[in-house]
Amino acid sequence: MGVGPSSMENLSLSVLTFYALAGTAVVGAAGVAFSRNIIYSALSLMVSFLGVAGLYVILGADFIAGVQVLLYVGGVLVLTLFAVMLTQGIRDVEVSNRSVGRIPAIVIVSGTAVVMYEAVSKAGWADKALAMDESSTYAVGNALLSDYILPFEVASIVLLAVLVGAVVLTRKEVVAEDESS
Amino acid sequence: MTAAHGHEIVTHTSNLLRWIPLLPLIGAAINFLVGSRIQRKMGRGAVAGLATAMPAMSFVLVVMSFLQLKGYPTDERIIIDHVWKWIHIGTLNADIAFQFDPLSAVMCLVITGIGSLIHVYSHGYMDDEPAAWRFFALLNLFMFAMLCLVLGDNLLMMFLGWEGVGLCSWGLIGFWFSEMANARAGNKAFIVNRVGDFGFTLGVFLLFWTLDSHGAGTVVFRELANSVHLIANDQLWGTTVATVVTLFLFVGATGKSAQIPLYVWLPDAMAGPTPVSALIHAATMVTAGVYMIARMNFLFDMAPFTGQVITTIGALTAFFAATIGLAQNDIKKVLAYSTVSQLGYMFIGVGVGAYAAGVFHLVTHAFFKACLFLGSGSIIHAMHHEQDMRNMGGLKNYMPRTYWTFLIATIAIAGIPPLAGFFSKDEILWKAFNYNPAIWAVGFAAAGMTAFYMFRLVFMTFFGECRADHHTVEHLHESSGFMTWPLVILAVGSVFAGFLGVPAALGGSNMFEQWLEPVMAHSAHGGGHDVHGGHHNLTLEYGLMAGSVLFAMCGIFLAHLMYNRKSINPDGIAQIAGGRLHTLIYNKYYIDEIYQVVWVDGSLGLAKMLSWFDKNVVDGIVNGAASVTKLVSFINGRIDLHVVDGLVNKTASLVHGVGGAVRRIQTGSINAYLYVIVIVVTAVLFARTW
Amino acid sequence: MENILTYMTFIPLLGMFAVLALPRDNYNLIRWTALGFTIPGLIMAIWLYANFDRTTAGMQFMVRYEWIPRYNIQYIMGIDGLSVTMVLLTGLLCPICLLASFNIEKAVKGYFALFLLLNAGMMGVFCSLDFFLFYIFWEVMLLPMYFLIGIWGGPRREYAAIKFFLYTLLGSVLMLIAMLALYFHNDPHTFDMLVLMEQSGTYSRVFQTWAWIGLFIGFAIKIPAFPFHTWLPDAHVEAPTAISVILAGVLLKMGTYGILRLCYPVLPLATQDMAFWALAVLGTWNIVYGALCAMAQTDMKKLVAYSSISHMGYVMLGMATLTPQGINGAILQMFNHGTVTAMLFLLVGVVYDRAHHRDINGFGGLASVMPTYTGIMAIAFFAAMGLPGLSAFISEVLVLIGAWQYSKPLTIIAATAVILTAGYMLWMLQRVWLGPVNEKYADMEDVTTRELVTLIPLAIIVMILGVYPHAVLDLINPTLLALNETVLNATPAVAQLVAP
Amino acid sequence: MFESVGLHHYLVVGLILFCFGLFCVLTRRNAIGVLMGVELILNAANINFIAFSRYSAGSYDGHVFSIFVIMLAAAEAAIGLAIVLSIYRRAKSIDVNELQGLHW
């Protein structure tokens, strides 16, 4: 559509790569949604994240891809796993990951999917592959520290608050528990 | 001064002058700040010694200055000491500056001389007083203020002293303040004096501005004397400005010098320690009004009407106070009314324009009245603070020195020649006779009464049997030397002070009047009533003298019959006119009670009323405004609730009903919420897409 | 020291932040830090006193910066003879009041922070020469005052604080309207007071009158002039001691200061018209009314509060006379009332701290129990009575002398207050300090060193100014004479005679 | 359609991820599972951002946005999990269907 044909081989390779990565992401997501074991869910989530990271690379967003890997895979996921283990242990994951109301959920989600697909198709997106720089890191950094400096700083404060908040939330309970015990 | 048409004033300067008032001030400061410590560590003697040394040194300085002044030619007898500028705003220039002229000299000699004696006496009198330091500090402060009053070279300096003596008087009357009555007496003195000060200040303002309108605004005495003729033709409120000013000033004098209608504080002031009564309420402070009028003689000469007022008030006071004195039983009260009465004489003197005579009586009175008060103090001290004469008697055997000095002073005040009182009183009566015989008659009657009640006092106190209880009698003794020597000196003064002013009629040259001549120079040229005028009728003068002496003798004899021989029963006299007259006099004509009701209760009532007004009306309006606002908002709220909100409420109850049903949606189940969210979002998207 | 006024204003503000940064529980640290931030003000006030040019009527130590150029709002600070006394008074009273607040135990940190904010606001009001800046400081001062009364006050503190706040706010609104009227009346629009003064000749009489009334009501509430005075007794009674001192010592002066600073030079024609009724008559009424109301009080603080109303009446009367004596007396009276009333409130505070009530009839014989205290108290009382030799005498006599030239009947009425003042002061003295000792308070402690440190400087000033008033009069006289001339010589604006 | 990859493809991938995430959120009873679903949804949004940035906008604004989203996701994960932990300590359960205290 938008991308002008340059070399058939190249084209097919990039297309193949896209489908492979998209497939990884989608399969991972499906695993998250349908797995009975929450550990599996978490691991599927990792797969999905990695697929998405690959997609970022194709889209020329190498920096974002790096952040995705580092933050999601390295941070969020590990955190999630810790939480899982702290809350249930591994023995009774089966029970704890059960789902409810699958049928109405499927109905609603598929309805939503149809509507959204319709919206995506109907909208007249400007669709053309635009020339971007080799590496996005420089540009993103530039944008962050010039036009987006204020949100950037706010974000840092938010993170600080999160840091403190997380500590307070978890720590307080420990004290309370100590007192009660 | 552009207006200085008069003779050029030749003045001398001396930096010594400032130390006359300053020394007592230093003494006061030391005693106030560290007096209690000195007293604790070094005893009461140290405190008293310090306090006595200061006025004594001042006395030496005064004598030195006096001799210096005497060395100058008559018209150069002014010594100035300019310390620093005090108030210089616009054309108003008042400085901290002192002026020593013949009049100040006389006053200073009296104040520091008698003052020092009384300090010595106080050392004996206050021998069991734990707060002696406070007493002596106040006494010294009083000396300072009084010296400022007489030495100040302008009206504001005089006012500084004027109020300062009032303050000290307040502090000393209420010295034993744990008795509420004493504290009350002090307050009464201060507040009544304030009424006088009110008049005094207004007089100063009026004088200043009237002169200022002629380009000669000043408050300095010697400049006033030179430029006061400028205001001769100014009118205000239907009379001359000079009259209004002098009347205002005289209001001040009535307050300070306890004249009708403001005399009421002086008898109450006897609540203070007796040396205080002697110094402040007999010899010095109460004569400030006389001094002030003598000082401003050039102005009073321009206002003959004021002269009449002063003379009338003086005569009335002399008579009126004497009548009250007849019936009092408290030894100090008798002396107090006698003081009021004698002050009346002085005002007769200055009122008729015989300023020198008024001041002369002031001086002699200072001697014998101080002596009388100190003598009474000696008695009270010996009697353990008993003041009622009915409980005394026969004291001459126990306290011979006190008795003799007291007797001499009594004879002096009764006007028996050749003691001091005779000369000064007859000088005034003679001048008064020339002015208006009616005034003379009143003064003459008062003189007789004075002789009577003073001897009544002597007889009741020193003669007959002692009516005190056993315990007191056993301890009766003559007072210590600290107390008796001042008495002796004052008694000597009471005998000889009169010779300073022997009138020409008795072969004297009236040194006193001559000495004051430079200060009173204007009075001779003033446009007022001239009493010095030539026709000295010697026969008449001798006749009057003889008459008054005879009348005084009668009074003494009557007292002797009633209170010594007891051949006439005083109670019988008291029953004349059904005893009502006696009751009336005994209760001081109920003047205090009337004042209490009219002024004190009146102003308190007004105060309460205004306070109520303030709280309920003014603040009521404020709070009312707040309440109205609240009310309006309340009504508004009601309307809102029932009318506007009525509709809304119907809707609300509908919503409530619906909500009651619908709230079940609020299950608390996150899933349920999520479903709703998703469905709604999808629906919206759906609507937007198709 | 060009920016000395700025320093004086903002160092307390810095202090506020410093105090806020301190730990909550270390009371002594907070107290001494707060005190430390007011001391520079005192030192600079002394420096100002020494270096103030006593020969000129103009502004001194002026600084001028652009602030909000779009609306021609500037940051202008400067003082002349009119404001220097008030700056001195503020610089003096703030450390003293801080020291007097050391016994505050409730929410110490907040108290001292608010106090320092108040200090900055007060200093700013007296220093600022831009109307907008003036207004800002005026409002800044209001806020801490509200909280200081409303939180640390007595039992009816909320009522008093709200009353004070609403009253002052009402005045502020009227002032704001007048301010904006003046702003838009000039072209180019300006808040610069000096420009406003220069342009005063171009304002019509009607415009001046309306602006004058607006400003006057705003200021009269602060003075407080009858009938706007009822917030004062309530505020005083409820406020803690030090705040009462500030209230009476500094805040009340802002009313009269504002009138002299703004109404007089900017609206001279209206001043000529209004001075008699609005200032002289009202002032006289204030004097007598305040004195009589004071006489009927049984609460010591209320009595002193009403005496303040009475004494501020002298200021109004004095400045209405437009005589050198009267107007000088008015400013001097502002200063003297500041010191004397401060002493009175501090003294009442001393008793209140010990007995926890202020009922005049509930004491007796304190003079025997607390001799040192009574000595100082006597100085304050007699100064308040206007006894010669103490400071208030000079100012009252100057006011009355000026007033006599202006209106004799008013002076006679005003002078009766001399008697009334002696009456209520001595009566209170008699009931509380004299008479037999009340057994309940027989072992009351005499003044402590800290209390002495707050009282003695004021007592010394009161005594020095009584015998050498030129220590202050020399500062203020040139400015006031010039101001007097401005008002007296103002003539209605004439239409422009010729084309430019 | 298969020979070249365009914006549409990426949007569809995003859509699918979103739907799985949504399904996960709707059906999971385990709070941690719900959070995982949220992460998926956020990732779907991120894909869209990057894709739009590449194909429609031609600027790096999309990148920046996705950075913020990632940041928020991390924050949300941290706080969310912390809350979950404390809920677990208090209620001994992280079953969202059992935690229904927040209702009328």
C-alpha cells in the first residue's frame, strides 16, 4: 500500500518478519488470556512483550524497543512473578488463576473487536511510510528534553511518588501485622 | 520677639541652676531603682540619709543662687539655665530651661529649706516603715517636680512640675495603699487636680494662640511679660481674651490649691503620712496656684473681672473651710481645713492684686503650717496612729517640746502679733478692705474662727486629762530628735518670718515686697485695679489690725471656755438650730456626697450607658448586619428549599427512587464495572462509526 | 544599604520559610530562630534612625524596579518622615512581641511562621510606595492576623477573628475601588503614589471626594474610628498578648498612616472638605467615647482596647487641624501610642499568664505582691494618662494646641478626656494593684527576666521621648510641614488655559 | 494485502492484543491476572502510537508518548502490585470477586 516496491525479496522478508513477530505477540497474548496457570500467563506475557518489541524495531523505534525489553520484560514481569509467588506460592496456582464468566466475556470482547475493526478500517488514516532517521534514540532524547521537558519532569516526580508509595503501601502492613501478631 | 516693646531684659546664665531640681531627681532615681536593696543591706538610715542629702544640697545651691541674684541690680535679677530644646514645633518653642528670679528664689528657699527639714523629720517618723525607700524616693521626686514648677522658665515646664507634684501627691497620699481608703484618696486628689489641669492647659493654649496671632506666640514667662500687652484688645466669647485666659488658669489654680469648688481632695489627702501632709498639702504643692497667679501677675492685672472672681472664691473658701474646721474631731482634718482656709486668704491677696502679700502669706503659712502638721505628726506617732482628738488630752506633760512648738505655730496662725501670721494676714486683709470691705468682713470672720478652732485643737490635745487608753499612755513619750529639731526650727521661723514684711504702717519697710518688686513690676503699670494707690489711711489700718487681733483673742478665749475650762458645754452649742447646723458642718455640707452623685456617679453612669450603647447599638448594628445577612440567606435558603428546591426535590426523590433501584448496579464487583465500561465504550464507538 | 527597606521587609519572610523547615517539636529552636529573623529588622531600624536625613521632606532609601510592566505596576519602596517612625516602631515591636510570645505552647511552629509573615506584611505596608504593592502587603498582613487570633486566641476567638477579618476586608474592598479609580484616572495608568501625588492637581473635587470617602472608610476601620471600632475590643480580648500588642501598636497606625500617606497628598481638596467632620469631629468623639467606654469595662484588655480608641482619636484630631503642631503631634502620638499601649498589653499579659483571667474586680493589692511589675506598670499608666515628662504628654499637648487653633469647642471637649483618662486608668489601678492583697494571688511571681526584657526598652523610650521628643520630632517635622502645605495650598484644578 | 505491511496491519495487531487484554481483565479472578491484562492493553496502545508515528505523523511524538505510557505502566505495576500485596495481607485473598467491600 504505502511502501513503494523496491526489491521483492526484501519486501517479502520484511513482510515475513512482521508476520512472525505479530504472530508471536498475538500468541503470547492469547496465552496470557487463556492459560489456567498464572505462571504460564506471566511467561506468555513475556513472549508477547518480546514480540511487540520486535514490531517496534520494524517500525524504526529501536529505542522504544530497548525500553520495552528492559522495562517490561526485565522489570514489570519480574515484579509480577514476585507478586505471584508472594501471594500464593506455586502450589495452588491452578485454583487461583481460574476464570469466570467466559461466555459473556467472549461475546462482549468479540463485539468490541468488530466495532473497533470497523472503526480502524473506516477511518481515513494518512498512511505513508515517512522517512525517519536511522536511530530514533537521538530524536526521542531531543524531544524529551525540549518540547516535553515539563511532562518529563512531572513523570520523574510521579515515579518518585510511586517509589515512595510502593514502599509505604507494603511497609505499613508489615508493621501492622507485627503489631497484631 | 518682634513684640518686645518693653524694656530689654538683661539676664544672666548659670549652669548651676539645673542641679537644684536635678539633685532630688537623682536621689529619687537611686532610691526607686536600688532603694529596696540599699535598705535591706545598709538599713533605713542609708536611704533616708541619701534622700535628705539631695534636697539639702539643693538648698545650699538655692542659697548660693539667691546671694548671686542679690548681687545684681534690681532689674537684672534673672538667672537663666537653658538645658536643651524640648518642644520646637511651628512657632511653639518650649525648652527644658530654668529661670531664677526673686519670686522663684523665695519659692525655692521655702521648698528646699522646709523640704529638707521635713526629710529629716521623716527619718524619725517613718522609723518602722518597711518600704521607706519608696517613701523617700517619692518625696525626692516631689522635690524635683516642685522645683521644676517654680523654676521652669515657660508655661509647659511649669505644667511639667504642676502635674509632677500631682503624681507624687498621688503616690504619697496612697502610700499605705493596702488600705483601700488611702488609695481612693490618692485617686481623688489626682482626678480632681486633673480637672484643674484641664482648665490650665486650655488657658495656656488660648494665651499662646492669641499671642501667635500677633506674631508673638510664646510660652516663656519673660517674653510673655513683654508682649502680653498685645492681646489687650482681643475679644473672645463676649469678654477679653485676658479674662478668659486668666479664668482658665484660675481653674487650674483652684484644683492645685484646693479652692472652691475643687477643694474636696485636700481633706481626704490627709490619708497620707503626716510629713507628706506637712510638705505637700500645707507648705508647698497646694501653694502652686498662688505662685502661678503671682507668676502671671502681668496677665491677671489685665483681667479685673478675674480678680473679682478670685477674690470672691478665695474669701468664700476661707470662710467656708473655717466653718467646717470648727466641728472636726480628726486632728489632721482640722489642719487640712485650716490649710484650705489659709489658701483662701492667699487667693484674696493675689485676687486683689496684692501679689506680694499673697506670696508673703504663703511663706509664713509654710512655716507655721508645716510646724503644725509636723507637730500633729509627732503626736500621732506617739499615740500609735491615733488621730481622733477626743482620745487625746494632757499631752503637754508627755511631749513638752512638741507642745511648745505647736503652741507657737498656733499663735502664729491665729494672727497674734508679733508672730508671722499676723503680718501676712493683716497685710492681705488690709488690701482686701481697700478692694471691697465685704471681702474684708468675710476674711475677718474666718480669722476669728481660725483662732477658735486652732485653740480648740490645742486645748483638746494638750490640756486636761489624757483620754487615751492605758496602753497608749504608758508608752507616751517625746519624739526623737530627728522629729523635734525640725519642729524647733520651724517654730523659730513661725516667730520671725513675719519680720521680713513688716508693713510701712508699723514702721517697717516691707523688705519682702521690695524683693519681689522686679517680678511684680508690671502690676504697677498694668491696666487693672491699683491697690498701692496713695491714700494710706493709717488710722483705719491700725483700727483694722487691732480689731482682728481682738477678734482672734475672743476666739481663743471662747475656745478656752469651751474646751479648757469646760464652762460652756460644746454640745450645747452644737444643739443650736436643733443640731442640724452642727450635723451639716460636721458632714462638710455633704459636698463630697453631692460630688459623688453628680460627678463620679454621673460620669460612671454615662460610661455605663455609652458602653451599653457600644455593645448593643454600635456592635449591635454590626452583629445585626451579620444577622440580617444570615437571616436573608436563611430565608433565601428556605425559598430555595421549598420553592426552587421543591421542584428539585421532586426530581431528586424520583432520582432517589431510581437510584435506589439502580444502585444495586454498584455491586463492588470490579468485573461488573468493567463490563459496563466496555459495553458503553463500545457502544459509543459503535455510534460514532456507523 | 540601598535596598535596606527590601531587606527589612523580606528577611522576616525568609524567616518564615526557615521556621517552616524546622522540626515541629523543637520549640526552643523555633522560638530562637524566629527571634533571630526579627533582630536584623531592629538593627536596620536603628541604622535607619541614625542615617535618616533629617533635613529633607522627600523620599529616602528609594528603590524602584519594574514588576508587572504590562499594567505599569512597579516595585517601589521608600520612606519619608511620615513612614520612618512607623518603620522604627515595627522594627522595635516585632522582636519584643516575639519574645513575649515565648510562652505560646500550641502549634508553636505555625504561630511563629505566621508571626514572621505578619512582620513582613507590616513592614511592607509602611515601605511601599506603589499603591498596588501597598494593597498586596495590606492583604498579606490580614491573613496571618486572622489565623493568629483565630487559632491562638481566647474562648471566643473564632467570632473575633471572623469579625476582624470581615471588617477589614470590607475596608479593603472600598480601598481597592478607590485605588482602581485612581489608577484608571491617570493616563498612563499608574499605581505609583509619587505620580498620584504629583497629579493630584488634575483631579476634580467630586472625584476626590468619592475616592477620599472610599479610602477613608477603609482606613477608618483600621484606626478604628467610631462607628467602625467594635471589632477592636473583641479582637483584643481574644488575641494572645503579643498579637494584641502588634494589633494596637502597629496595625491601628496603618489607618492613620494610610490617610496621611494617601488621602492627604493625593486628594488634598477632598481633605480640606472632609477633615472637619470625618477627622476632627469623629476624632474628638473617639477620644471622649473611647474614654467613657473604657471606664465601664471590667476586662483589663477591653479597657486598654477602648483606651486605644480614645488615644487614636487624638491622632485623627491632630491631623485634621492642619497646623504644624497638630500634625506633628498626630504622628508623634502614633509612635507614642505604639509604645505605651504595647506596654499596657504586655503588662496585662503578665497578669493574665499568672492568674488566667483579666477581671479588674478579681484582683487587688498586686502592688504589694509584685513591686517591680507595679513600678513599670505605673510608668505605662501615667504615660497613657499623658503625664508630663513621659512621651504621650508631648503628643497630646501638641495635638490639643493644634486643635485649639482649629476649633475651640472640639478642643474643650477633647481635653475633658484628660480627666476621664485619669479616671479610668487610676480606677483600674486602684482596683487591681492597690488595696488589700487578694489572698488568691498572694504568692504571684514578680516579672521574669524575659518579661523585663520586653518591657524595659519600651519604658526607656517612653521616658526619653518625654524629655527629648525631638528625637522623633526632628525626623518627621520636614515631611509633615511639606504635607501640610500641600493640603493647605491645594486649589481646584482650573481648565487648561491654552492649548499645548 | 500480504505483499506489503502498512499501518493497517499494525492497527490490527494492536486490536488483537487489546482484545486479549480486555478478555483477560474481564475474566480473571486473580488480581495479578487482571493487572497482566492491563499491561497487554497498554502494549496494544503503544503499538498504535509507534505505528502512527511511523506512518501518519512523521515525528517522534508517538515515541515520546509511548515512553510515557511505559513509564506509567511501570508505575501502575509497582503500585498495583503493592496494593495487591497489602490487600492480600489484610484479606488473605486477591480474588477480585471476593473483594467487594467497595459498594453501597
